Amino acid sequence: MNIEIITDSGACPLFRSLESQILNAIPLDTCEWRRTFQRPTKHVRLEAQAQQFNVEPLEKYKQGEWSILDHPILHIYVTECNDVDAYKATIREEIDAWLKLLTSYGVSDWMILLVETLDIRKTKNLLPRTTVLDKIRLDFGSKNDDRCISVLNPAKFEQKSTESFRCLVQRIRFLMLTSYNRNIAKYEELIRSKREKRNHDDWDFRQYFFLQEDLALIFEKLELPTEALIQYDELDAMFSQFITHTGFNEKQQWLAYFKRPLSAFHGICLSRVDKFEMRQKIRSDGVSLLEFRNYLFERQAYLLLTCNDIPEIAKRLLGFLFSTLREVEYIKLDCQEGALCCWEFVCALEVLQLCEQAMEPNEVTCFQHCAPIWNLAKDKLYELGKLCGLLPGCTPSSEQLHIVVQLSSGIGDAPPQQQFLQAMPQLRDRSPNRKPKLSAAQQLKEALGSNQAFQKLYLELAELAISTYKHVTRLRSARLVGLDLGKFYCALNEPHKAVGFFTDLLRELKAENWHTLSSQTLLELANCYRKMGDSLAYTKTCSSISCCAELETLVRTFYFDEFLKSLKTLNTTLSAQPSMENANYCVLEDHFRILDIEVLNTNPIIQDDHLLVQLKMESLYPRGIVVECIKLCYELHVTPESEAALHQDIPLKSKDCTPRLKVTLQLFHKEDGSLNCASVTSDTPKTKQPVRRTSSTKRKLSPSVQADFSNIVQVENIALQPGINLLELKGKATRVGRWQFKQVCVSMSSLEFLSEQLAMQLQPPTFEICTKPASASLHFKTLIAGIVQPINLHVAGGSFIFPSDAKISLRCSKNLRIRQALQPDDPGCANDATFESTLLVPLLQFKSFEERSFPLEVLTDMPGRKVAKHHDHHITLSCPWSRNELPIPLEFQPAMEATCRLHTCGTQKFLQVIMKGLDAQLLLHQAKVKCDVPGVRLQDLNPDPQEPIEIHKSLTVTYLYEIQVEPLKTEHELPIVKVHFVVKYATLTQPQVWRNYGCAFDLVDYSTLFKLQAQLEPNELCRLRTVCNLNLKITKVNENPYVDLMYEVLNDQNLWAVCGRSAGVVSMKDVDSHSISLDVMPLSTGFLPMPSIRLSKYTAGGKSKTDGHSKVHPFPPGQVYNSTKSMQIHVIASVSGEQ
Amino acid sequence: MSTYYFVIVGHNDNPIYEREFSTANKEQRKEDQRHLSQFIAHAALDLVDEHKWKTANMQLKSIDRFNQWFVSAFITASQIRFIIVHDNKNDEGIKNFFNEMYDTYIKHSMNAFYKINTPIKSVMFEKKSDIFGRKYLLS
């Protein structure tokens, strides 16, 4: 439509034939457009229309009332004059006049076209002086050489003309663009000047609108939709500005044009066949504000569509709708109620339909803008539904039906539409089989027609809004739409469909602590559950609502009463309901707040003790409530590794379990190394990345995790007042270990309020339950055999629970007896029969952790042995807490020891019994010896009567007896004589209790066989180094079988020297005595002991060679009596002369 | 008549300060609408999070439309989000308001007794937001 006016005043008929050819050729190719003002170069495709030269547009142009749309862009003078003379005669003047006319109007876009019909080369004149073209150029084209052009008439020279024709078209295109450059600049100037006058009284926006729109249209034709859009956007902004800023004063008379009542409220239509229908209407008979706005938006949308920027259309829609609404409000247009909603709805749907066809499913940008539009459409439909009584549960009244009729007529019919598919190649239909969609207006009308249609459309829109929001990952918005949808379902009496939407929203709001909103959602949910008849869920929700501090007290108390009422009926209904598992769990934090947990017991807590825990809990209910049971469970404390590492160097205090800050020392040094600044820093490690996008939170609306409630403290049937309650919970500490509180459970009827795991929110105190094993032990000092010894049985109960008749049995080993300790004045005290080998110690009323000592006494027989040797015994304990017997070893020291020695005096024999006192202090009495051997008599040589003798450590008592053996009873008959020594003893503490101590001795060699006598001569005096005579006399005392005896002088080498032989053998056969003389010499002065003599049995070596050696056997000590054994010899120094 | 609902949202998407500014009388103000503003602000969080990575500016400007409501947002250096739901275009005023509130918020957050992400309960803060609200939003 690009109007290109080529004026020909010379050869009209000729040009007619060319004209269509040229006009058709122009758009065939693009042309580079070099634009002024540094605007980007562009390749454009031009179109042209021809018309006869007319002065009128030029007149307007001159006056500044022109439109670029109507303005001739190029003036062409066409001539076919090939004769120079003819040219000179007429044409030249004509051209001149034409040019002058143009110049007078300020137009410089002209062109002279010479159509050559004569082929120059075919003429006879081979060298024409000048051609007409040369002449024309000479006359007019002095500066504008390129504006004069010739072309071969293609009608006549078909083949040769092509090149010249192409040149012509190219030139025309070029000149057109040059003209555009100039004219657009000029036109813009014009627009600017007009705009500046906008506050003048007679200024009319509509005129200005067309002025600028023409420019936009030109740009559009030149395929510059973005620039065209700029023009529209400017107009849009200007219009808004007028309305919002100056709309209130009456200066703008033109505003009245737009102040038409909105009798019709057609929406936009993006696929009009006649796009400029409205433009005509605006120009001729005026339009309403809505119509004008619609037109403007449609144009903008069209241009955006040309740019293939459909998302932008969607993006602009909401702004367009609301600014228009605002304008309607500003200029106070009357309109029917609901009219604007209809308009908005239709506009929204129109854009959505466009988007739906245009966008790729994975292209998010468009969906991003569409989502709010779906939502808008849904909301507007709802408003209309409300107005027309179409909401669920309503039936339209006659007035409302009337409104529907009025609105339907106002909506109007959709104008004839172009198929998008044909119009826009970039649009495609996703599913060709789909029924052609109803136009937006039709859909709306249908929806307003019946409740069912309305509901169907509403649900469809809401679902689309939700799914689109979800598609662009705006889940929160999707949930918000879900809230509306949920409400709608509720109204539709399909609450089960609504629940999901509400709970989704609620979950998120709760997780993010939007309390006001979550309480609102709870209200919806309660309504929903009530309709569903889900009394359990309803009860829970009522309970939650009553605890919402954000709600008004009236609401809260109402729901509180509902809660209590519903709770009562819950028991009966619950069993009938096949409810979900754990459905009766509630989130404790919604109703109560756990402020503190403190263990009241002193640390550590002993197993089986009562555990007392103080729970500080805030009740959020508006009134007091009776709770059946509050349980607090605890589990074994697991120390996290990090915490353990943190505590490593810090001694862990029992109650101090809060995590410590990591404080580190920081030193800042100056450059020279000296300290600049010292500080401590504490950086808490970042627990969570602060920036994150939560799509959906994991928090559940009802806790499904129930901790292990096998270890609990609890309190039952307690009234909780609103606000802070201090509760004391009790339990039995059954198991040993380090424990940590895990979860609180509050039970009300069948509802269980479970807290989050406590470990996560507040640091619950840990406590330790430990056990102490029961123990029994015997305590004693050194034990002495033979006397009563005290021992102590010590029983520590530990955490064992004793039956009332518990006993400990003590079983003694052989010869050991035991009894309970008796008082000294007890009659049984002195009676040894009170000792028994087993003893049962009753543990009467023995309590756990009690410790008791039982004094006991043990007595063991004194062992009848001669040597002091300790004595091992043991006592075996059987305790009620253990199945194993416990043997306890006891070691007894003997109280005293007895030894005996046999002494000889000639033929007399004496028995000495030595009592050696050991650890104990004892009294000895009535010592006796007994010998049952006939012919052996023991004569008591001790003083009589014997008084008790005290004996103690390191004190010995000796008893002496003489043994008289009848001569007949020789040793040959009785090699061993057994003698029993018996003595009574008593302790100093109990002197009246006498016990017997017996000891048996074996006597051997009790008769003397030989007597030995030695005598030194000279008798009186011995001199040093003087040989003396040692006379040795061996006498047989008792008959014996030993014949050959050997004697030896065993002298000290320093004292005596034996001169001559020192040993010899004598035979006692048939003789009673032998005298032997030996020479000895004293080697030292003083009283020297007599050299000792040893007598041995001698067996001479036999004749046989094998047994050739003699043998010597010593006599046992009792058989040889040396009567001079201890004699001393006085040796004096020798005579001086001899020395 | 114009209303502004201002909310500061912490790192855990939790509101830590809420305030409403309105030229309308109390009777005119519908309780229902207040919730709606809140709901809109909450729903816009997704969009704020999306936008904040697209620009280095703290001012995210008007980021969302919900029917006639605009949602404008501001994000602090520590990723605390300021959101205003409003029904009037007032870019300049909101920008100034955000800046002033940012200032106020920083001062408040420097209080050693204030823990980040917890609700702001301060008379001073309240007073300041009141002043700035009246100055930039309602005038």
C-alpha cells in the first residue's frame, strides 16, 4: 500500500503500459536502506502505487498538515520524446514548469524518465550529436544526474530492455528510500511540533494519534515493526498520561470523545480480518475508551506478532488491562456491573489462545507470562459468576438472568477471524484433530449461560493456571491458585478434592512460618473436613485453629468448643472409620510449646530409681484443657562425633550439655613482626546455605514418626492452663545408660500430639542412669587358729531389690566353724557348740543401696603340729542376687607351736617340750604327757600344781619330763616311742574357756649305747705348743650290736694340732671299755675347748675285691654320750726360754 | 486509594517483618484483602528467587503481577528479601522506601541481641518504617 506517486504530465498513455511492470518489479527484490541519524541499515522491500500528479497533497504538505501515508514519495516525469527538437520545443518547458512547481512546495523527490522507443544503433545516424537524455541531464540534472534516467521501451525491445529496466527499478527504489529518509525526518519534526502543542485548547489527541500512527504504518510497511511499535508505545504512554494526569481538568476538550458510556465491551481480537476497521471508526464517528484501547493493543500485539515476540504480548496484557481499568475509573465512565470483568476475561482468553498456539512447550518465557493470565481469567470468571448467581449452590435470580443477558449482548460477537494458521506461518496447531476452539467471547457467553458450563470453565481455568504455574516452577503461586480452587470445590460440595490443595498450601506456609496465612488456610481446611465428615481430621484441625494466636479470640474459642465437642464423639466414630495409619497423630508444636526439660534427680540416677522430670510447657489453647497423659520418652544418647571432638579437652560436666562455641585466638602482626592486635573470634560453622530455592518442603502436617516410647516419664490426667505450665513427670529408671529426651507425646482421647524430635530443636538435657551391683564381702584381720576370731560380713545392696526373707548362707570348709558374734555375757558365748559349719545370715528388711555389716565369729581347730605353718580354709557365700557361690579363702595362723627335744645325761633321758608363743596371747594350763607304751614311764619334773602360764609372741614355755624305759625294753624292741603332749589353753579375754591343745612326738634313740670320756694330761696346766696326752676312754653302757667303732679327733686347726694319728678303729667285742691315748698340742692360749671326738660305726672292708672299702656310719646323737664334751682346758703361754 | 503491603522475608522464606500502609480508612480496608496481599507476597517468593540471579541490582523492581496487584522486590546483600505488594505504580517511591528500609534493617541487624531470620520486634524499626512508608509510599 506504500503509496508512491509518479506523476506524468507528458506521455500518459505510454507510461500506462510501463507502469504496471514497474510497480510489480519494485517489491521483487530488497534494497539496502541507509538511514540517517545513525540508525541501522536495513534491507527493505518496497511497494509502490502510482497516481496522477495532484497538487492537493502538495498543498497540504506545504501547510504542514500532511500525512506521510498520503504523501507522494517520488515524482516522476515520464516522456518518450526522442527528438531533440521536439524536446526543446515543448518538453523542456513542461519539465521546467513541473520542477518549479515541485520546488515551490518544497519537494525535491523527483525523477525524469525517458522512455526510448528508437533504437539508436538502428538509425542511420551513427553518431548523433546529442540525445534527448543528454539534453535533459544538461538542463535539469546538473546536480542530480542520477534523477534523469532513460529506459528502453520493453514493449519494443524485449531483449535489450531488461538491463535498462533493471537499472530503472533499482533507481526508483533508491530514490524512494532517499525520499523516505528525508520525509520521515521531516514528518517526525512535524509530530514533535504537534506534540508540543498538546496543552493548547484546540489540540485534539485524535488528530495527533493519526498523525503519529501514519508514521507507524509507514514503518510497518517498510518492515520495521519494532519502530512502528515504538510509535504505538509512545501514543499509548501519552494517552495514559493525559488521562491519569490531566484527566481531571476540563482543558482537554477532546477527552469528551472517549467519554462514551460503555454500552459494548468487546474484547480484543487478535485475528481480525479488517485490521483497520476501528481506525476508520475512530476517525469518523468516535469510539469508546475501551474500543480505542482495544485497537491500540491489537495493533501492538500485531506488531509483536510480526516480530514473533509472542511472550511480550502476554507480558503486556496485564499492564494493558489494569491501566485501562484505571483510566476507566479516572474518567468516571459509566458501565454496567461486570462489564469490565467480561472485557478483561475476553482479552485474557484471546491472548492465551494466541499463546497456546504459538509457544513451544519447553519454552518457559511465554508460560511465565501466561500463568498469571490464566489466573486472572479464572478470577474474572469467578467475579462474573458471583454477580450472575452461577457459583456452586446458587441459582440465578431473574435479575441475575437479566444481567447475564445484558452482559452477553455487551460482550458482542467475535469479529470475523482470520485463521492464525494462514495468517501467521509461525503459529501451528498442536493437535490438528482438536475441535476448533470457541472464541473467547463465545466461551464466556456459554459459561454465563448455565451453572454447569460456568463451573466447567472455572475448573478448567483454575487447573490450567495451576499447571502453568507449576510448569514455570512457581509452586507457591500454584498453591495460591489451589487455595481458590479448593474453596470452589468446597462450594461444589466436593471437599475431598479440596483437601489436597489446602494441605499443600498449609504445609508450605507452616514450614515457612507464615502464621497468619496458615491459620487462614486452617479455617478453610476445617470447613472442608466438616463437610467431608472426617471427624478425626476435623477435630485435629479445630484443635490447631484454636491454638492460632493470629486469629481472633472469638474464632479460637468457637473452634476450641468444636474441638472438645468433636473429641468426645471421636472415640465412637474413630473405630468405625477406616482411617489412615497414624491419622490420630498431631503436631505437638502447633498446640504446645516445650520450653524446658529439666531432670530433677541428682546425678547420677541409679537404676530402678524414680526419674523425676520437670517439663515446662506452654499451652496455646485459649482455655484450660485436661490432658489424659503426657509422656516424654528418652533414648540412649548418641554423641555426635564432632561434639565428642569438641569436648575432648573439656571435662564434660553433667548438666552442661550445650554445644560450646569454637573460640580461637587471632593475632595480627605488624610488618616488622610486632603484635598489632590480638582478638578472639568465634565462628559458628554455617549449618545451612542461606540461599536456596525451596520448591517444596519436607515438613509433614502430621508426624508419622513415633519414637520408641518404651522408656518414658509421664504424668496422667492433668489440666493444662493456657500459657506456661510446669509439669512433673515421673518414671522408673529401668535401664542403665546415658539418655537423652527424644519426644513428647500428649494424649487426649484418641489423639496423640507428638512433638518433633527434641534433639533437633532445643538441646534436651542428657542424664545418666547407672546401676550398682550388690556385693558381699568378709572383712577380717590376721586370723589365728584355735581361738575365736571375729570376722565381718559386709553386704552392700546396690540396686538389687531384696525379698523380705533374703538370706546369705555361709558354708565353711572342714575344721572351720562359724557363728554370729555373741555378746561376752551371752551364755552361749563360752559354748563352742554354738559354732556350726554353715550359717544363714538373714537380711531382714534389706533395702536397695543399704549397706549392712554382720559381725561373725569363726573358730578352727588348732592343728596338732610342731611347726608353725599357716592353715588354709575357706567360706563359701551364697547370695540372693547371684546364682554363683562365692568362695572366700581364709588363712589361719597357729596360735602357738610346740617342739620337743630329747636330752641325755649319762644314761638318763629327758624330754623337753617347748611351747613357743605366736600371735595370740594365751594362758596355758595343765600340761601333760602321755605314753601308752608299756615299760616306758614319763616322770613329770615340772613344778606342781601348775598355775596357768601366760604365753605370747617371742615367749617360750618349756616343760621337762624324764623318760624311764625299762631295761628290757631295748631299742631293738621299741624303735619309736610315741608321746602325746596335751595342754589346756585359754585366751586372755575368756580365761574360763579352756580348750585342749595336743601334740604327738615320736621318740627314737632314747637309750645311750656308749659313753665317751676324754682327759688331757698333764691335767692341771697345759702349756702352749707343748704336746699333751689326750686319754680317750670308750665305755659300753648298754648292750648293742655295734662292734667296730671308729674314733676321730675333730679339732679346730687354730686351737689344737693332733700329733700322730688322729683317728683309729677299736673293737668292742667282748670288752666293756677301751682307753686310747693321743698326742695333741694346743696352738693358742686361754681356755680352749677340749678337742671334740666323734665316734662312728665302722664296717671293715670285706675280703672280696668288690667290696674292699671300709664304711663309717655316724651314731644318732642320743646313742653316744660324751661326758667331757664341754670341758675346757686352760692353756698358758710356754716358758720364755723356749720361745 | 492505594495500599502497600510490605514484608521482609528471611532466609528460610519466613516473614520477619510485616507492615501495611494504606490511604484507605480502616473501615474500607477489608481483612480479606490483607490476607490476599500476604498470599501474593508469599507466592511471589519463587519469582523473587528467580529474578535475583538475573541482575546485580538489589532493586528487582516490579517482578510480578497478580491481577491488579504489583509485586516489587528488593534483595539485600545478605539475601534478605523485601517485598511490597501494591496496587499503584510508584516505582520511584518504592525504590526510595526500599533503600531507606535497607538502611534501617542493616542497623537493626547489627544489634547483637537480634538474631538473623527471627521476627523483628523493635519500636524503633516500627517507627522508621512508618516514617518512610508515609514519606515515600503514601505521599
